[in-house]
Amino acid sequence: MATEASQEDEPFWKQLLTASDGPLLFVRELLLSLSIVAVIGIVLFAVSGVWPPMVAVESNSMEPHISKYDLVFVTETGRFAPPDANQQGLVMGETGSRSHESFGRRGSVIVYDVPGTRGSPIIHRARFRVEQGENWFDEANPEAINAESCAELRHCPAEYAGYVTKGDNNKQYDQANGIAPIVKPQWVEGVAQARVPYLGRLRLALLGTASTGLQPSVGVGPAIHGSAGVAG
């Protein structure tokens, strides 16, 4: 009885630290787990420069290099950029240096979000840059445009300066098949750096997968959900 009375007289924080069972033990373990998650999140943010720093892939348009349900680590543009990158820290897949590869191919894999569109941001590879008014038909890979001239090609001439992008598993550029217009530099939210296979499945199961109504076979990009519960 005396021992129980003395324990009740102890400060709450001491009871919390010394509890070996009961509600206080549960609260302590929960707080410890949340603290660990918070520390990991802070470290990842400090390294990546973007929030959320981890995104879960929802489709297979970047296979075989990035697969559905992968959890991808993303950094801000310019961070960890190779020496031959452009001013934004990106390397183009079709015009950039052959010495730089990212996820099995040349070109930076970027996360971009087109303002005013529904669904999650897209993670695809930057293929080449175009300038405002540029006829980029001749620069494009003929197999990725399904057009005979600039007049038949969407967003040609380019309405403004930006990037032409493409999923590694898609037949056509995003700009040729209607996934996205020319990607403005300010729409690029980050650059993919590394992936953890299958770990994104848990994230998507917790948050649910956004339905876009598009299928990878018609060129949908892998939409992403931020691992911190914020759509990328």
C-alpha cells in the first residue's frame, strides 16, 4: 500500500518513464514511436529540401526502372545535381550528357504537377527542353509522336519554354498523347533519386489511390501521393 501511494505521489513524467504495464506504458511507447517517425521525417526533409520527401507510385508507366507501389525518395531541383545539369539541376534524356544515368537511363526523372488538373502529380523522365515558339518536331523521336509535322503535333510550336517528358514504359511523349502540356520549369516539384520496391503499397493502402480514369496503356503517368499524407 505504501509503495502504491508513493508511486502515485511521483510526478507524471516519472510515472510515464518507469511504467512497466498499463495505460502509461502504452502512452510511452506511442510517444516514442511518434518521436522516431518525426525525427526520420525531419532528417529526410533536411536532406531532400522538399515535403513530402517520399512518394508512392500508383501506376506502371515508368517500368521497368520504377514500378507500381515503389516508394521514391525525391529532392528539390538542383540538389545533388550532376555537373552537366542545366540551370535547374536537370539532365535531359535525349540531349543531355551520356555520362549521366538515372534509374537505368539518361535523363532526370522529375515529379511535376500541372496547375488546374485533377489527380496527383506525375513522375516521368525529362526528355528535352524547348523554347517558346520552337518547332520541336525534328528534335523529337519519330516513334514517340505519331505525327507527320509540327502542325499535327500537340503543343507544337511550343507555347512557352519548358520540358517535353515521357514515361519509360509509354510509347509517346506526355505532350503528344495528351497527358500534359509542355512542362513549365516552375511546375517541377522535385527530382527522383532512389526507390524502395513495394513499400509504397502500404502508403497507398492507408491513404487510398486517386482515381484518374486513365490507364498506363494510354500513357498515364505514375501519379504519386506524398508519404506524409500530402499529394506530391
